[in-house]
Amino acid sequence: MSATTTSVDTPRPTAAAGRPLLRRLVRPGAAALSGVLLFASFPPRPLWWLAFPAFALLGWTLRGRRLRPAFGLGYLAGLGFLLPLLVWTGEEVGPVPWLALVAAEALFVALAGTGIAAVTRLPAWPLWGAAVWIAAEAARARVPFGGFPWGKIAFGQADGFFLPLAALGGTPVLSFAVVLCGFGLYETARQVAAHRRGAVVRRTAATAALLSLLVPVAAALASRPLVDASAQDATATVAAIQGNVPRLGLDFNAQRRAVLDNHAERTEQLAADVKAGKEPRPDFVLWPENSSDLDPYRNADARQVIDEAVEAIGVPTVVGAVLTPETGRLRNTLIEWDPDRGPVDTYDKRHVQPFGEYIPMRSVVRLFNDDVDRVSRDFGPGHEVGVFDLAGTKVGLVTCFEAAFDDAARDTVTHGAQLISVPSNNATFGRSEMTYQQLAMSRVRAVEHSRSVVVPVTSGVSAVIMPDGEIVEKTAMFTPDALVAEVPLRSSLTPATRLGAAPELALVLLAAGGLAAVGAGAVRERRRTADGDADGAPAGDPA
């Protein structure tokens, strides 16, 4: 036997067998790091630009991977992103709900990773990959239990360059632009590196990579005229009351009367300041969600406290209350309270929060966490869009968690809202980042619909936001305060408001088209392989 034959027959160690453990961990570590960078791009940090290297790193991690490893890499990216982002969900009830939520939500990122890895086989893959990410965000915003949109990439871009795109196509287009640029950044770097190595670089691939960067930038620049903070329908002077809570966490509900008294007293103090000329007289006043957890329709003392506070300020006031009918579910309700006529209109929160305001599968959940019974009676959803006419101003109502849902704010604007209010209760989550994340959502909604947004919160941060997303007034956390500001009223509709869910649907269809193309290519390849085997020769070789 010749030396050549011996060398062929001798087994050689595979590359995987000889690969050091550290090298095997590079891609999993990069996937997790990409998620951490995404988290770091969210408020309260002003590091929105970190989203671009995050997606560039994720693109490097996933490009060319097989589907099963891509699922695992995507899951690691989801954990790196959502574990720190959603840590506030375990603020008062321990780590089990937090970890369960993250484990479930990271599955959507894992599925996105799988789809992104698949479409990297296509020309101009950053386009298809970004669309796949948006499809996963769309699914996460709807299932299970009505969805959990928290952590949309758009919500980390309230200070970002691409924010004007929210007015063009809403949060899906804003998220898409960020993801596309991140993937385009990686692909451009890859093409440049290949050129420097002397490898053949296809002109179409290089052009597609550059367009992935340039087109979103051009679209953002072209969208800037849509962002306008001027008044169209005169202005209104609005007051937002932050009464504060006796203590942090879920147990603040045990002092419901103290919370109500705090908001009533701060309103009466504002009335005294107006009378003394220290503050301008507001046209209307906004209290936060849960400012009266005592049902004023059934509790005479609560009704009297509210009556006196509203009579003192002398203008329509929106009160956040928990209504407790004798039968059926509770209602998280905003009440329009007139100084002369009392309660005249209501809005029931439509997107009630699973595991917070109602408990799905209560008997099963109780096996893992007995804190479930702190929610002893479930809340039910409302079904009507909330728009109050307050002293001639049409005010759209988006209660707390609803700000994360695209339809909630849009519905109020299409029903005539000239200004949006997002009354919230963040006391449950202490001094966590939750309130800053939610405030960023309201800033994105302001630009998306070109409306002033007022955010009254029980314990902070309350804020007044202009239609261009700028915060002009805000409070400190856990400090009684009242914000009084003159805000522009607007009635025009942005392209995003007019289009509604159409841009998101288009991107989902784009993702489906890319995945279908990959699937069709795989089928053709299997057929070629089968044909080659049938002819007695390997596929692709001459018979």
C-alpha cells in the first residue's frame, strides 16, 4: 500500500473534536451579548444607538447557521435582552413570575433567530431578516393571553435618529429600520472584509448591504417634516396630579383611602396656588390610574372626597378608579368628573393585564406562586374607545399598560382625540426602570400620532410630552406634585395613524415571502439530490 493510500485511510480528527471549548462558546456568548446590548439601548439609559451593534452582532451569530442551533442562539439573545429588561415584573412577587415571563417571551426571539438564520441564504438577507424580526414582534404583541408588546425595539428609540419614522409607519416601521440598519452594518463590514482579503465580492450583494444602511437613513430624514409640535386647534392648559402612595409595592393597596386623600389634597393645593396666582388655571385636570381604588359609586366617603377636590379646582377632572359591581368582574375605570354634575362619563380599560389584573389558569398558577391570590377578583376588559370632551378638548384615554399596544392610542386619535392621556400606576414596581420604559412608549406614541401626551402617575414619573416627543415637564419619583402646562392641540392624522396595521401586515407578508423562498429552495435541493441518487451519481455530479 502506498504512502498516499495510507494517509487517505487514516482517520483524521474533525475540526469540532479539536476545537477548544472556549471557541465553541464564542457564538453562544455573542448571542447573549447581543441581547444585553439591546437591553442597554433602552431607557433610562440614553444609549439608543447600541441597538445597531446589537443587531450587527446577532447577524454575525445567526448568518449561515442551521435551524436548530439558530433557535438556541436566538433564545440566548432573548434571555440576554429580556431578563434584565423585565426584572421589574418580579419586584414584589419574587423571581418565579419574572423568570416564567422571560422564558415564554424569549421563545419569540428564538423563533425570530431561526427565521433570520434561514433567510440569510437569500440575496439582500438583511431586508428579509429585519422583516422576520418584525413578524416575531407582531406575534408577541398578540399571543398568548392578548400578547405582551413590552420590549419592542421601537420603544428603545425615543431619543433616536429614526424616531420620525414612527409618524410614517408606526412602531413596526421604526423597529424595522433599526433592525435593518443593524443587519446592514454587519453585512457591509463583511463585504468590506472579504474585499480586503481579495475574495470575489458580488456587486449586487455589496449594493444591497449599503442600501440596508442608506434607505432607512434617507427615510428618517424624509420623515422629519411629519414631526411637528405646533398647535393646529389652539392650545389647552392641562394639569397632571401625582399624589404619591403611602408605601411601595403591592401592599400600597391596603391604604387605598390614603392614596385617594393624597390626590385630593394635591388637587386642592393646586386650586389654592391658582387662586393665589402661582399657577395658571387649567382647563382640565388628569388624575392617574388607581387614584381612587375605593369605588366612588358605592362608597359615599370616597365620592365626597372627590367631589370636594373637583369643586375646589373648578374644572373637569379625570379620576382613575376601581369599580366593584356586586357581581361580575372588577373594572379599571377612568371617570370624567364634572365640578357641578359629578361623574358624567367613563372609560373601562380594554387591555387588562394577565397575571396582574386577572389570572388565567388560576389553579395551575397557584401551584407555583401563592401570591396569585393577591389578585382575589379578576378585572374584566372594556370594549369602547375612550375619548372625553373636557372643556371643549377631545382627550384620548390610554390606561397604563395599554400604551404598549398599537391599537389603543390610534383608536383614540381616529375617534377625534386632540390630545392623549396615559394615566398609570407604577407604584407596584417601586423604583425600577419600568416607569422609564413606559414613559418612552408615550414619547413614541406622541410622535406616531402627532399628539401631545400627558402621563399622570400615582408615584412618578409623571410627564407632559409634546407632539415631537420632547418632555417639557416631569416629576420626581415618589414625590407629591402637580404639573401644569400649556400644550398644543392637533387634529391632523399622520401617515401612521391613517395606515394603522397595514405597514406591520406588509412586513409580516415580506417575512413570509422570504421564508417561503427558502423553503422552496430547500425542496428543489432535495429533489435534485433525489434525482442524482436515482441516476446512480451524487447530486450535482455528471452521471
